[in-house]
Amino acid sequence: MAKEITPRSEDYSKWYNDLILKAGLADYSAVRGCMVIKPYGYAIWENMRDVLDKKFKETGHENAYFPLFVPKSLFEAEEKNAEGFAKECAVVTHYRLKNDPNNPGKLIVDPEAKLEEELVVRPTSEAIIWNTYKTWIQSYRDLPILINQWANVVRWEMRTRLFLRTAEFLWQEGHTAHATQEEALVETKQMLEVYADFAETWMAMPVIKGVKSENERFAGALDTYCIEALMQDGKALQAGTSHFLGQNFAKAFDVKFVNKENKTEHVWATSWGVSTRLIGALVMAHSDDDGLILPPKLAPIQVVIVPIYKGEDSKAGIDAKGMEIVNALKAKGIKVKYDNNDQTRPGWKFAEYEMKGVPVRIAIGARDIENNVAEVARRDTKEKNSVSLDGLPNTVEKLLEEIQANIFNKALGFRNESITEANTWDEFLQVLDTKGGFVSAHWDGTGETEDKIKELSKATIRCIPFDNPQADGTCILSGKPSKERVLFARAY
Amino acid sequence: MAKEITPRSEDYSKWYNDLILKAGLADYSAVRGCMVIKPYGYAIWENMRDVLDKKFKETGHENAYFPLFVPKSLFEAEEKNAEGFAKECAVVTHYRLKNDPNNPGKLIVDPEAKLEEELVVRPTSEAIIWNTYKTWIQSYRDLPILINQWANVVRWEMRTRLFLRTAEFLWQEGHTAHATQEEALVETKQMLEVYADFAETWMAMPVIKGVKSENERFAGALDTYCIEALMQDGKALQAGTSHFLGQNFAKAFDVKFVNKENKTEHVWATSWGVSTRLIGALVMAHSDDDGLILPPKLAPIQVVIVPIYKGEDSKAGIDAKGMEIVNALKAKGIKVKYDNNDQTRPGWKFAEYEMKGVPVRIAIGARDIENNVAEVARRDTKEKNSVSLDGLPNTVEKLLEEIQANIFNKALGFRNESITEANTWDEFLQVLDTKGGFVSAHWDGTGETEDKIKELSKATIRCIPFDNPQADGTCILSGKPSKERVLFARAY
């Protein structure tokens, strides 16, 4: 009866898809490359959003909303940014359908309703936002502008995967405007720290903070900071980016301000974002062959209670005790579900909540109540214990903290073991092909070599870690001199 | 120095636009008919969203997310719905831009990247959602599905107005699937009650609940329930709708289920939504010539404290007392801002917070502190009182409740005075042209007459109120027999 998913060892990619579908996180849709985020998946996104939104507000940001469409003339204004996204843009060209004269009941695009200027469905909002900031900024008194937007964006990717890469996705994008370069740099770094803290403390997913190589930079940025996570199959995943945009967009949109010295300058900019991709990362970082493993801090259901009825007699008594536990857990702010649905058996429920990654499961029957205990099972280690009903809420509360810590430590151990130094090209390839993970290797600093490495190994530079130790060496591919190792990996 | 807006008596429509722009709620954008929702306006939307979202969840609904795009073949499946929205659809026809060979640095649509099937940017999501529900529903056990989505939608309106009618807007759309007609009808009504309660209790905006005439129904619905509010200029505004869709969408998308009797049936549907239009309604329902008047329950800032410094000496003492008040108010859950910005003078601040509709303003200076008082001004009545600092938080808390009630009662009084019976066509026109508001009049029940009335008077049937008294009469226009009066108005 229980749903089954392909084991990771057999086909990691299929395991991932099976899991997303069977845990009810998302579904395919009738639109190429677009997914439906189902209620359980969306509940995780809501939890992520609420935590991040609070962090953004605590760091002085406000939310706003800018148009979905970017007129082509604005889209092309910042040339590098336009070039970076032009190849994957959904373009609106018409604003009306009409009846098909040859096909009753069918519609066709009305050729008379062609737009004078095409509209690009935003792949990112720098263009439309900086065109707006232009009208908001005259003096240093108007700065900084610290705005975030929660929105959908569209990038017409050719190869898509649920959550990881979809044509439409949900994200937040911060867009800030500053009077000085220094202030913009502080902001860029601050937001990367916010992301890193979110990934580690809430998602229980260790990340490496660093800066992207020029090749991997956001189109239009002077620098892209990133957090990089490691998935269980040894592939890296970029989990969040924070861009220092310099004055590129201010120049493209002519956004100037009068500074305190009464001189006119271009404004400094940052942008930063994370997306529903994080759900894919969360799934791949922790889960196993039986289903999701969710960190308690983001789990939509933290504890499920399954009553075990034997015959009708004991039902009322078990439900009464069950609701008592529910209320005690709720009083502690724990998200708890009591599942007394009589259409399914306990064994089916156990498998279902394992699939859904509910961190703690409590089973309670008539005999348990007599003995003043309940069976408490944790999802991460599958450990089961008979636990006294006295102080059960405290026990569960501690257990949730323990699970959060355990999931993180497990992922951290794996990540730390998965950083390998390689000193020759052969070593480099061997590590990638056998062990996977991050490969720490010398690189000559040129985009050309980086491209070649990518072409030959499918590995990219994930980042140059912050505070990277400086040490002379020679590039693994070109043999040219290098001043530091950087982190390579095959990546999502 | 203070910003000024056109008085309502001079030009109501201009007053509205001035207010939206000067209070910082929204701004025009570079995209025809699309607006930028600025942080202050978005903060109101966030408050609305949080309250509604809680109500939806309390009534058993979950959030999910469906694709922005609707393939044309799905869009046209439910014929009436398609017909209703076809004339105002943004259509994506291409998925790539390329460099313009004749214009270096410019982009053009790549003709080789034409989509095989055009994608409609959702004007509403019934089509894409029912196409998905089809795969989720087999048996009565899969029902009901109670899903809500927070999303942006696009309707290519020809005449747009900030918040009230924009090409893109934000909204929520509930889409539910049920095993029986009765259950779907209960849901439709339940959600209208949720909207009505939100409008009256939170927005302080009285509404009339009723059902739409056939002409005014949502395209594809069997019945549309609505809440209708009255604006200060005597025009009505539809503030929310809840649709009983019958089996129309289930039939269009072939969504069937096996019922308890093991027979196959089509599923019953509802949909319901409110949008950022509510912000426009909120503004027009309460505000005056000095700016916004916001109900305390939705105000982003409920209390502003303005310190009045005379010379440098007293600053520290005033700020200390000010922060004491801030903390005491925060402890009561009151949203308070302490504005000690020294770039602007108190008089400027007073005008600014009046413009922004902050319900309560507290001014405090050195002399006040000596006398153990503060000046408390309420935005709605402009009343100012010297209030003892002892128990100030309690005083303010009560005052906020009083303001909420007063705003509602004022709007209710105006609305009640603005329902006028008309028994002849001349009376009908006279009421519309002089007094405005709702006109309660007999109508023969035909769409034809309704159309004619609209053509001749610009008034539409806003609704047939629930529990409408039945009384024989004759239609104001056709003179044909009528069984009840219905509510007409000119409307936004």
C-alpha cells in the first residue's frame, strides 16, 4: 500500500522526482517547464518566506511591488544584463484574442491587437525598478532605498526540473540604492550573511560563502556573492546570491543624486535573491529513500499523532488523551496534527508521514495510556522510544531541537568530508568522477581556462570562499601560476 | 511646504489620484496600465493579506501556486469564461529576443523562437487549475479540494486607474472542488461572509451582500455573490465576489469522480477573490481633503510620536520619555513610530502623517513632560486633547478602537442615507444625477432592460440583496411587472 520511490543508489535524479511528486510538494503542469506548487510544498515556501521576510524587515527593508512586464526598450538598457537574459525571455506581443473564423469555439491571436512595443515577462526586475528609482531619487536625502519584492519571474530554460529549474519560479528580489560604494558593499555582504544564516539555522543546510568568478557573475553585476550548498549526490547547488551592481544600472537608467557636497553622482546599487529552488535544495540535502526529512524549524507539520485503535471501545479514551497532548504541544507553539482518519490504517499513516518528512511521530494506543507512555519516533534516525506521558511536551520540544541539530551536523559532516584538494588535472577528474563534492584546486584566474575546465569536466567554479587562504600554486589545467585555490564542483 | 491635494469638491477623481501619489501608496510605471505599489501601499496590502489568509486557513483552505501562463487550448475550453476574458488578454507568443542586426545594442523578438501554442497570461486561473484538478480527483475521497492562491493577474483594461483598475493586479483566488451542489453553495456563501466580515470589521467599510444579475455575473459562473460598498462620491464599488461555478469547469475539463454510491459524476466548483482594488476602496471610503484616513486595524503605523524640541537642552529628556511611551505602546501590540528626524519640522511631520492617515498622533515637548501630559490628536475627527501620561497606553488603545468604530459608523450612516427608492424613470435619473448612491428600484428581470438602463443612465445593477423583500411593482424602465426591487448605482 505504501508509496514507493526509486532508491537514491539506483537513480538519484529519479529519486528526487519521485519524492517531490509522492510527498505532494509539486506537480507537473500543462505549461512547458512550469510546475504547480501543491499545498504541502507551498506551506514550506510560506515558512521560508515568513522567516526571510522578518529578517529583511529587521535589516531595514520594506516590501513593494513592481510590474510583471518590462518594455523591451527598458529591458535592453543595461547591456550586459539584457544580453544575459535575452535568450530565455517570454515575450508578450499581443493584448487580445478573437474568435477563429475558421474554427467555431476556438480563439486566435488578434493580429490587430499587436503591441507597439513588446513586453518582456520579467526574468529579474533591475530594469523596471531602476527606471522607477530614477523618479524617486534626487538627493542624498532620498537614499538609501531598501526595497524587497516577493514575486514570480520567468526564464525560458530549456531543461527544467521541479523546483530546481523551472520556467516560472517564485522568489524574492531585493533592490537597494545607496549614496556610496562602501554602503552598497556593506549591504551586499549583509544580505549574503542573512541568506547564510537562514540556510544553516533554518534549513539545517551548511553553506560556503564566497564570491563568484567573473564567468559566473550575475549579468550586469560587478561582483556576485553566493552561498553554495552540497547535495547528497556530491553536486553543488547555488542557494542564494547577493550582487554588488556598482553604478551599472544607475548609468543605464541615468539615476543621479546630489550628494552632501552638492555634487551630482550616479547611485550605487545592490540586488539579492533566493527562490523556490531552495525547496529543491532542502529536499536533496537531507532526505532518504523513505521520503522527505524536513528540519523541524521549517516543517509544516512538526509532530503527528496517530491513535492506535483496537476495537471501538477504546476510541473515545484514546482521542481524549490524544487531544490533551495536541493542546499541550500547541501551547508550546509546536505545529501538531492529530490524524484519526479512519479511512487509512496506522501502518499506511506511518509510511505517509515518513514520506512527508514529519520530524516526530507519536503513536498512542489503549495499552500505552494504561502504562502512561506513548511511542515517539523521530524521522531523521528512525529511532523509536517509549516515552512517559509526564512531561511529554518538554520531551518533544527538546527532541525537535535535537533533530534540527542532528540534521545540520550530518549534512555538515558530509559537506566537510566532501571538500577535496586536487593538484593535477588527473586528480581533479578522478575526484569529480568518484567522490564528487567540492574540489579545491588552483586556477590561473582567467575566464578562458575556466571555460575549458567546464567543457572538459562539467565542473564550474562554485566560489572563491571569503577569507580564502592565499598560497602560490599552479593551475590544474593550464599550469600557469595561481595565488589561491578555488572551489570547483559539478552543480545543479 | 506641506503637500497639497485637490479637494474632493473640486474634482473627486483628481483628489483620489493626488492622494494615492502623495501618500506614497503607488506610482505610475513605464508599462501601460501597470502601477508600482510603493512600500506604504504594499504594507496595507500585507496587512489585508495576513488577515484574509488567516481567515481562509481557519475555514479549512490551504495555499498553493499554479502557473502564470495558460496555454490557449486550455484557456478556450470553458467557452463563456474564454469569451469573457479573450478581449483583454496579454499573450506570450515568443520565448527569446536576439540582437537586432540593424541596431547594435538593441534587441528584437527572435522570429525563430515562436511558440507552437500561444500562452495567455492568466486573467484568472480557473482553466489552468481545473486542468490540474482533473489529475487529482478520482473519488469522493479526494474531495473537497479547498485551495487558495495569492498571485498576480493581468487584464488588458483600456481605461485604468491606480488600484481600482490596472492591467496587472495582485489578488487571491480561491478555487474549490466539491462532491455536491449543496456543499459548493455553502462554500460560495461562506466565503462571501468572510469577505463581508473583513470589509466591515477590518476595513471599517459597510457592504451590502447580494447576488449579481445574469449580465453582471462572472463569465462561466452560474451565480456570482458579491459585496458592494459605497464611496464618498456616491458611486458603488464591488469589493469582493464569490462564484458558484456549478459543473461548468468540471465539464469543460472533464473532471469526474466516483461518488459514495459508486457512480461517476462531474465535480462542483466555486471560485472567489479580492484584489488590490480593496486599497482603492479603502482610500475612497474614508479619506478627506488632508489625506488618507486609515482604519487602525489595517494601518501600517497606528500611532506616530513627534517630539517637539525647543533648543538642544531638552532633547535627551524628551527622547527618553518618548521611547518610554514607544515601548509601552509596543508592549500592547500597537504599531508605533517615533519620528525624531531632525531634517523636518514638527509642522511638516504633522501634515505628512495626516496625509498618510496615521490614526493617532502624539506630540510631546519639554513643557508637556513637566506637566505629565502629551498632546494626542486623532486623524479621523482632528480632535486634539492634552492627555495624562499616566495610563497613556490604555488611553491610546481605547482611542484606536474608538476610531475604528467611528470610521465605520460614519461610513455606515452615509451608506444608509444613500439608499433611495425610485419609482419612476425620471426619479431614477434624478437620484443618480443629484444624490447618487444606491437606487432601489423595480426591474423586470431581463438582461435586455438592464442593458438599456445602463446605456441610458450609466447605472448598473450592483446586486439583488440577500433576503431581499418581495413586493410587486413595475419596472422603472419597461413598466413590466416586477417582484422585487434591486439595487442600482453608478459604479467603479
